[in-house]
Amino acid sequence: MLVVDGEPVSAAASSSSRAGSGGRELVAALVGSPGLRAASERLRATPEMRISLGPDEAAAPRHVYVFQREFATVNPARVELVGTDEMTTCVGVVIRNNKTGMTSICHMDFPNIVEGGLKQMLGLLGHDKTPFDVHLIGGFDDTSTKVIHPSGRKHNAQEGYSYPLCCKIVEALHKSQQRFHLRTFCVLGSNTTTDSYGNAQPIIGGFVVQTSSGDVSPASFDINSRCPDEIVRRIRVSVSSYDPSWQGRLLETYDTHRDTFQIAAAFWMPDWAEIASSLNQLSDSEVLLQCSTSPAAEPPHFVENERRIWKYLIENPDWEDTFPRYKPRVFHRTSDGRWSRYS
């Protein structure tokens, strides 16, 4: 059940007989909450943390990063920060057990993983009658009627991905046996701005949680901080869509008890290298239009990331070269907080 400012969210908001309408009415109720609006304002006014782990810089705080469709549950005794970024139409979910400090976050991208994903997140947080703190951050008002790019060309209307995802998340939380104190609801309209061409864009596209306090701040990560195994994990997001074993589930990567990453094996067809080569011939604007759910809202490095993925697939057409004998790729944390592969 969802709780806001100590009071359960009105049951009327989720008792409609219309199929699927409960989430919509819950979202409407939460958007109208003065306390949640104030919390969103505070979050938007909080300076962005920049997490960096360059070769010539001091090590970043001990942190765990999750990519799209991944989740991680961390112990504050081992991890200082846990976060994600690169969110446009995706929504980040934070669930924290305040008694133990155990914190789980995910980067959700599609409604059909919500229910199974929340069960995965709750698996290591324990059972407690005291409400867990929850923060929902990301997504934006992506239902605009036009998309205009600097070239002046108009493109078809965006379908809108953020709203149905938010509806599914709040509905699943409200139906749960566990009580959740919703602390932040910085999504949809409260997380939307426009660029000089009138394109809607998210205000906050990433965040970190300080595990000792539970404080949440906007954040961005540099390329070296989105580790370990950045490119392989990005590829897994795509290939997992075709793997029945991951249907309805978030991708598991981080081992809470050992403070290690275990990147489960994934496979791709040999023709993915050909597809990657073909996609790599597209112009940057065509890459945005064909590969993004929000082409006008992506960060500057989106196209570069796609091309790095395609380069890896072109150079490694056989998945068994990446996952010999279908074994996971395992990484342990070194004394300076970096990651080293030992399997």
C-alpha cells in the first residue's frame, strides 16, 4: 500500500471497475499531493552530483551503477552510493528499508517488467511492518504532438511511454502487502521542461542514493563510472528482450552479499553483426529516430554509445567469445573502489 505524508493513498483511487484505470487514478491523486509537489521542487533544486572515475583522478565513492532494465540491492556497510542515469522515458525506482539501510534501485523501461521487478527488489530488503521509503524519479511528459529537430523537420507524434509505465508502477506498489512511504514523485509533468524548439525533455535524467542516510540527489555518471563491463551490459539489455528466461524480470548483475558483479551469460545471433554494421551506416539523426523512444530528449552521448555497441558486435559476432561455456563474467571490487575481472 502507498502512504503519503503518513496517510494511506485513498482507496478510491484504485478501486475503479474499469480495467487498468487504477494506476491512472493513483497517478492523478499523487500528482495533486502538495507534499509530493514540494518534494519534487526540492529535488529539482538540489545540485547535481557528478560521479567520475577517470584514470588520473581519485577514486569515486564506493558505488554501484545500474543500467536500463537492471536492478541492484546494496548494503550500506559495503556501498556508499547507488544510482543510475541516462533516463528519458524510463523511471527509476528506489526502495529503502530504513531500519537496516538496505537499498534497492532499478531503472525500469517497460510496464511488463514492473510486477516481477518489484518482487526481485523486495527479495533482499526483509519484511517489516514499518513502511519502506520509496522514490520514483524519471520519465517526462513525452506525449507531445510533434517533434521538431534543429533541422526544422517535423516527425511523427511520440506515442508516450512514461505515463503507462508510471501508472503500472504506482498500481503495483499500492496493491502490495508491504507498506510504502512515497517520499518522491518527480515524474511526468513535474520532471518536464522544453528546449528552444519546443521539444519536451526530462529535467532529471539520473540520480544517486546515499545509502547511509537515504538522501537522493540528481546525478550523472561519466563513462568510467558506469562499470564494470559497460558495453556487454548494454548489449544484454537488447538481447534479453529475446530471451524467455528474462521475460517479466529485471536483469540481475550485482551480488549483494559478495559485493561483486556477475554478468549472466547472454547470447546473440551471428546476423546481429550484420545488423550492427548496417545500423552503423546511419547518420546521427537517423540513429536517434530509429533507436530511441525519445529522439529529441536523448543526452549528447546517446549516438556514441550506440556506435560503441555496434562496434563490439561487429568485432565479436560469436557470443561464445564473450561468454565461454555460457559462464558469467565476474568482477570484484579492488581496494581503490574500481572493478577487476577474475572470471
